[in-house]
Amino acid sequence: MTPMATRRAGRLAGRFGWVLAGALALAAIAPIPAAAEEVALDHWPSARANDRVALQHGAKLFVNYCLNCHSASLMRWNRLTEIGIDEEQIKSQLIFGNQKVGDTMTVALNPRDAKVWFGKAPPDLSVIIRARNTEEHRGTDYVFTLLRGFYRDQSTLTGWNNIVYPKIAMPNILWERMGRRTATITRDEIEETPGSASVTSRLVRVLSVFDVDGNVQVTKTELDHGSPGMEVVFAPGDPKAAASTDEDVADLVAYLNWMSEPTAAARYKIGVWVMGFLAVFLLVGRWLNAVFWRDIR
């Protein structure tokens, strides 16, 4: 091989190396598809995203029920003025400690103590909605179903369980509003039985009925055909209280969604104006191009 050919091969190898490195970097930062949810998620009513009444109610629920354990260290109290709560209302109705309006939403709970009490420290909720966004579902749907998916279970440390997050360390913060209810969970799963020569698989329906105190009755039935899956049915003792709690959770998720990206509405408006400007600029550019080339031709 001639020296010129050798240098050319070296340059090609170098370029290929940079391309390969770039591909690996993109693969590293690309979102990894999440595993499919075992239970179907309920759709959060997205019309509340820009409803100021819902956002204000959700902020009050967040302060009263969530901010005792969970912090929101990326959010300052004075940003609540953007959803129509003035500073005087923030001081008198929302801040219960000695924090100032310009401070971030922090809690006094020690993470080490929380880990001992609950098994893990409660996560910061500043961007919890965005953190739960995946290719399969929206973070709003996940949190909406999670907060409504609690049921009593005496086998857990807190006495509560959740259909979205089994064995969750968090108790049901809205249990007083929700009222007592039973939960019937039907799981169709493959059960494997080891034998002397091979493993035998069969499809089994596991029916778990949890009463209002968290005691469970489990029955198993073998199925001839079907596929693995899960179905949950709640039977509230007070349907009106359950419906009211659903409204509360929808407002709370609206606030969490806004807190994850407070400037989202402004960003959308700016995006519309930018797209409109680009469309007009494209029409003007095409007209100028036609005029310019007409004289040259």
C-alpha cells in the first residue's frame, strides 16, 4: 500500500471511529422503553392542566397532604402567584412553618429517619410527573392511578398496598377522604410446578379479596385457556366520598403536572407564534425567490 493510500485509510478509520463513538453516545442517552404496566392506567382529565381553580385546589392539597414527608426543592413558594395565589394567601394559608415566600418547598423530615420508618426516603416531587413519563404512558396517568389505587393489606408494614406500585412504602394519604372500601384483584398467571423429568406450566386465576380492614381471602382456579393479566375492582363503602376523592386527586395531579414545568403554557404559546412566523417567512421567501429569478431569466 502506498503512503497516500495509507493516510487515506487512516483518515477513513478515524472518521468511522468518530461516527461509532457518536452512535454509542446516542444509544447511551436514548430513552429505554419501560416494561409494560401490569394494570391498565386510568386517564387523567387533562382539561385541568390550565384550570386555575383546579391548580389552586391541588396546591392546597399538596401542602396539606404531601409536603409533610415529600419536598419540592425545585419550587419556590412565590411561584404560586402564577396560578392566582397571592403572597398574602401563601403566607396565611399555605406556609405553616417559619419559611419565607421566597424559600423553596422543603420539609423538616430527616431522610435517615424516613428510611428507618418507611424503608426508603420519600422522593422529592418537584418533577415527579416528568420523571414518570415513558413511551408506554404519561406521568399524569401513572400518578393519577397510583393515588387512587390504594387498598388495605395487613401483610404490609404500613397496612396499605397499591395496584400500581405493589408493596409501596407510602400509606394512603387520602384515606379519610376516600372512605373504607374493599378490593377484588384477579390475576391470571402462569404457575410452574417442578417435576421429576420436567417443569409443568399451567394458567391459574388467583382471586384475592381484601376486606375493609385488609384481611384477604385467596382462591385459585386452573384455566384451560387465556393469557396472563390483571383486573382490579374497588367497592367503596361511600360512593359519594370515593367520587369526591377522585376529583381531589385529579386536582392534585394537575398541580404536580404544573409544578413539573410551570412555564409549559407559555412555551406552547411562544411555539405557536414561532411556527406562525416561520410559515409567513417561508411564503415571503418563496415570493422573493420567484421575483429574483424572474429578472435573471
